[in-house]
Amino acid sequence: MKSRHSFSLIILTLSLFLISWGYTGHRTIGKLTENYLTPTAKKAVQDLLGDESIADACTWADEARKYPELKETANWHFLNLPLGLSFREFKQTLDTLKQANVYSALINAKENLQKPELSRKQKTDALKFLLHFVGDIHQPMHISRAEDKGGNTIQLNFDGKGTNLHSLIDTKLLERGGLKYDSLALELSHIPKRKIRRWQREPIIEWAWESYQISSKLYKEVDEMKTRNIGDEYYQEHIGMVKKRIQQTSVRLAGLLNEVFPEGYVAPPNQ
């Protein structure tokens, strides 16, 4: 029997319509992240972004993959794996996987930000990728199955309107609350310090594993549904998870940026 983490079981697929957290989610993450940056990191980030806000920069990577010169980055937004992997199998797969994916792209973006030889534009692009991919790796349906394109082909009817599992988790549940991203960021800003410390200690592999576990649960729920017509009950059961993932994203993104731009950091001349 082949190992469950064998590459023969791993399918990475190009899906141009995978957009995690949508506009509202990504920009909420950017706005909320500002609360947990050190003054040094905040200044370094803003130096690279110029007049663009962190919230606005968080959605750049979804637009960038539409450019011919960056079309290969479409594969960087997700990771498709078979269900049922143990953490050991999951970790071994991510540590040895050769194909580009959100996990490897996130780590690469962080490393590029720390390379003194890169130009200002290269570092700005790396920063924008980092801002986005930390969001992507926390969106459960971006660590999911290839055969349904991360839940995009699993059709549901939410509040009387057709949608799919991917769109439901990244957009529809947030939209139901009716809040704009700045208001949502304010609502989610009350995070206990003990949680901030714990979330920032956890490694990137753990962020991906959390999403994998959640998407596995979401798939199981769909398989057990008696009807694909869902509404308030589903919303009440899942909106807490969505909001928590956004909080975790923001806190952890700030932690990475604080690490990349530590106290005493001085931008090089080309910055």
C-alpha cells in the first residue's frame, strides 16, 4: 500500500477563481494587523507601501496573478491535499512538496523581505505577497481538496441564493453581517494578550494544519447534510470560526512583520 502522504495522492490544481476571504476579509485583516505592529515594523511597512494602506495592499496578490508576467503566482494561493492525513503526514508532505503552493510562497515572501540585495520594488512585492498569503493560509478552503477546487464546485443555497462552499466560507458569511472592513476590524480588535502571545508562538505549519482540520470538518458537514438549503443556523454555527481565523491571521501577520522588522531596524538606502 502506498504511503498516504505519497506525492501520487497530492494534486495541486490551477484555479483562477480562488480568492480567499474576498475583499472584506483581506482588508479587515490588514486593518486589524496595524493594532499589533511595533512602531518600527509599522514604519518599515509603510515605507515600502508608500501611500497605499496595509488594508489596500492585502488584496494586491489577487490582482497580480492576472498580469501575464505574474500568472504563475495563481498556484501560490492554495494547497490541495487528500483528506485524512495525520499531522506527521501533513508536515512531511509540506516539507518535501516541490510544487509551488501557499505554504512555500509565504515562507519565500518572508525570506525575500529579509534579503538586503533585493530592490525596493522586489521587497514591496514580497511584502504584498506576505500580507495576502498569511490570509490565504488561514482560509480553510484554501487548504483543501483539488477535486472540488477548494469547495468551489460544491453547490449550496444560502439564505435563498445559490453559492458554493468556498464562497460561503470566505465571503457570504462575512457579508451577512453587513459590516464594512474597518467596522469589522474594530469589532474583532478585542483579543486577550494571552491569545496574542500563544498565536504568535505557533509556527506557520500549524496555521496550515488548523485550516486543513477545519476544511475536513466542513466537507464532512456537507456530506452529512440532508438538504443543501442552509441559512441562519449554519451562519450561527460558523461565523465564530470565520472571525477567529481573521483574528489569528492579523495577530500572526503582525508577529511575522515584527520579526522581519525588529526594534532597531534601519531601512537600507534603496528603501
